[in-house]
Amino acid sequence: MGGLVFLPALLIDQSFPRTEAELDSVSEALVAITKAAAAGELVIGLTDAFDDFISGFNWIEERAAPRFELYRLLDQLRLQPGPSVVRVPTQSLASVGYLHPVPEGVDVSSGDIEYWREDLGRVIRLQHEACFSGAAVSSCAGIACPWAFSGKALVDYPIAESLIRFRIVGPSTVGDLAPLYAVNPRSANAYNLAVSVRDVMSNYRAIGALDVVRTRDHLALEFPSGAKWVFDEKWGANIGDNALKELQQYTGFALPVIKESLASGARPVATQLSCIPIGRV
């Protein structure tokens, strides 16, 4: 499971969209960010600013507006349950009077943008103070770049902006963030567990797979990202470690965690590594 990624300020910039092409790019980026979260590459962090932004949209009058699809995607994301989307209750944090910097191209005069800046200002100050207090704080959080996630060049901060800020990340750099959670096996003997084909067929949901699908010659586990792990019924009572290791790229879990979850049917237990307060959406 990857680092915590906040949605970009550009999504709630009221001077946007300037063109339909820009709107299409941002919608494409939002889809890509959601898919990356489903694949375990990142965890989406939703702040209170986005709740207010979506709540203020007129779903009836603006149904034909070009930005309607973007709002619909944001609303789906807000309502999506699961470990890939978490809520950061920013309004419960102390106000610090610090506005988080914004990337190039964002209109800082927008009221919604100031709300976004205040939200992330509270969070970055919390993490900054934890670092100086001697706490073991990882650089687990960043802000998604909508341009990079839609296949374009990453747009960073203006050079003169404050250094107290979250890193802006794209698909090629989001993996540099420290993971938000650590997932460890419950048992010290987990690595030595045997996993059978029957275990996989019964307990695949424990590692985040959606379904078992049958091809002409084989079986496959299907994951939210659309990826498939192919296995063979002939593997029987003890699937080899090399085959099970292939599941690491689809789940983000270490081999002992995968083996324990498939053998027992129990979902892995995650321990939060960040000082940022979070909760399920």
C-alpha cells in the first residue's frame, strides 16, 4: 500500500475549466489517480474542502455543463468505501494561520482554493512539528499533479514558494513516498505456511482480489486494477513461493502476508506510520 496523496488544488479552482481540453485532462487524471489507488500504488486523502466543494454543486442546473463529469467523478470518489480512500478531518485540527503553497497555474484568489490551502496548511504544520519534536515521521504524503497523471509534464511549485509543503507527485514519482501503512504478518511462522489452490479459491478476497475467473486452460484472480494473476488447478496442495511472489505486484503485500491471508482467510492488519489523522470515508 502506497503513500497518502491529496487531490490537487486545480480540481476546485473556480476559474477552471478554461477550456474543455483542460477539463478533459483533469478528468482523465482523476480516473488515473483512482485506478492507482485501487492498484495499491497510493492512498487518496480527502480533506474537508472537497466535501464543501461537492456539496455546493447544483446537480440539476449544471447537468449539461462540461464540468458535470468532473463533479460526478469527485462525488463517486467521496462515496467510495475501502482502504484506498481515506478522510483527513482537517477541520478538527487546530488552525495554524498557514496557507499551503499552490502549484503553477492555480488561481489563488478563489475562495475554494484558500480553503484547500488552509486545509493542507493544517496538515503540513502537524507533520512539520512532529518532525521537530523528534518523532519518527515518514514523508508519506504528497499532492497529485493533474497534468502528470494525464500523461503530460509534471507542474511544480514556483521557485520562490515556501519549503514547508508537500511534494507534488506523478505516476513515476508517487512510489518515492513512504507507505502510509505497514502491513506485517500476525505470525512469525507465516513465511513457512503452505498455500493450496483450494485456499486461493476460498480466500482470494483477503488479499484484495475481486473474483476468480476461468480461462480455457487456467484460473485467474482478478484485481480492481484489471490485472489478473493466472494459476493452475494442478498446483494442488502447495503452491510454490515463486508463483505466490507474483501476487506482490498486485497486492503490495510481502510474501509472508500473502501466504498468511490466503491460508487463513483473514485480511491483513495495517498499522499507520504517519502522524496525519485519518479515517475511512
